[in-house]
Amino acid sequence: MNNPNNIEKIETPPVHQSSVTRKKSLSTKKKKNWKEAGLFSLFVGPVFIAFTIVVLVPFFSGIYYSFTDWNGITGEIKWVGLDNFKYIFTDDKQFLQSFKLTAIYTVVAIILTNAIGFSLALLVTQKLKSSNLLRTVFFMPNLLGGLLLGFIWQFIFIRGFASIGELTGIPLFELAWLGDKNTAFWGIVIVSVWQGAGYIMLIYIAALQNIPKELIEAAKMDGANRFQVLRNIKVPLVAPAVTICLFLTTASSFKIFDANLSLTNGGPFKSTEMLALNIYTEAFVNNRYGIGEAKALIFFIVVAAISILQVTITKRKEVES
């Protein structure tokens, strides 16, 4: 019989060995974290420094200058508090007129740019032999700079349309496109939409190509026509792209400057002076930098509020595929 007292002792590792192992693993983990933090700083650090210098410093310094009467040239800066904002909302009628004109332009440009961009996306996603060529042609205006594009269209409106009008006698081409406030406004709209529709088209193309083909084929088998497929399948499923495109066109339309400057320079008689051009004129032409910064701050708050509201509303209507 086995003696119960002769039970084999089970050896257990000493407690100090497990604690040493834990310390080594913690030390290794800390070194790994420090290495990852160093690599992160190496890649992100220069970009963050550049972002701080180019964006953050001018932004916060602009907020400070909006409460001063600095002319942008001399070193004499006087704190005036809310006087600049009182002047803008009470005495500066041109700012309010520019704000109203910019709001109207933004609504028109958003609708036309998205409608034309989506239509072009529908066209080039069809089974056409020239679809790739058409994509290139429609996107090319976006590659041109705003000022260069504006001067090209200025020549077209003044010289090109006038020559066509003389040859054909069509009243549309005989109009003083940039000399009348109504036609000048639409001239700016035409140039901006012509430039921006190609970029918006690419976003809609990506959204349309991600729609499952099985859904479209099943709908066609059930007897749905092209319009029904577009309305009930394609449009709901590209809602995330609509959110992005509305955000981009809203921001770009509110901030329009280069086309406005190169086409009309705010004329005739400041009737087409958009908000960004009004701020530029106030700060760098009239040398009232403090008032210009106050206008820019108001502009920033309005655009940020509208953009956040637009994204919030459109996000709620998106359909998760």
C-alpha cells in the first residue's frame, strides 16, 4: 500500500520569476509604445507644424485683429471692442448687399452644379465607347486655376459672344454679359458651374459604380423602367455622395473669389461683389484690416453653421446599403 505521507511534491515556479517576466513584458510594451509615438510624431509632426503656421496662427490672430482698428500696414494697433461689428451691421450696406447676393448665388450654384454633375455621372456610367474620353473632357475645366479660367471666359463673353452675335444675330450673344448686373451674375454662375461640375461628377460616378448590379437587374426583371430605377434605387443609394457633394459645393460657392475677381471685379458699380471679394477689398484695398477681419469672422461662423446644418440634415436621409 502506498504511504499517504509519501505524496510527491508538485514544484511551483518561484513568485519572483513571474514578476520578472511581467516587468520585462511591460518594459517591452513601453518601448514599443515609445517607438510608435516617435514614428507618429515623425510623420504627423511636420504636417501639424505647417498646419499651425499656415492655418491656426492666422486664424486666431485674425480673431484678435477683428476687435482692433489696425489698417494692416502700420504697427499702431488700437483695441476697439465690438465697434467693427456694430459698423458692419448698421452702416455697411455694401456688406449686407454682398451677403444677400452670395446667398442667392450659393443656392443657384449648388443646385446647378449637383444637377449637372449627377447628370454627367449618369451619362458616363452608361456602356458607351467614349465614356473614358467624356470623363476626361468633363473634368478638365477643374484643372484650370480660377483666375486663369475667369480671364479666358472674360474674353469669351466680351469678344467671342460679340463676334457670334454679329454673325448670327442671336440676341443671346448680343447681350453685354459682363456689363449688366443681371447677366454678369449669370456669367459668374456659368463659369463656376462649368468648372465645378466635373469634380462633382467623379464623386457621383464612384457612388453609382458601388450600387449592386443585382438590385438594378432585379428591378428591371420586375418591370421597372429607367426612371423608376433611377428614382427608387440609384438616387437613395447615392445619398452619402449627395451629402459630400452638397458640403463641397456649399463651402466653395460661399467662398467664391477668383472667378468674381477676374470676370467682373465686383462690377458694374459693385452689383456683383460677392462676400469674399468684399472682405478682400475692405482689408487690402481700403486698408481697414480690422473691419475686414471682423467680416471674415462673421463669414466663417455663417458658413460653418450652414455646413454643419446641411451635413446633419442630409445624414439623416441617407440610406444604408
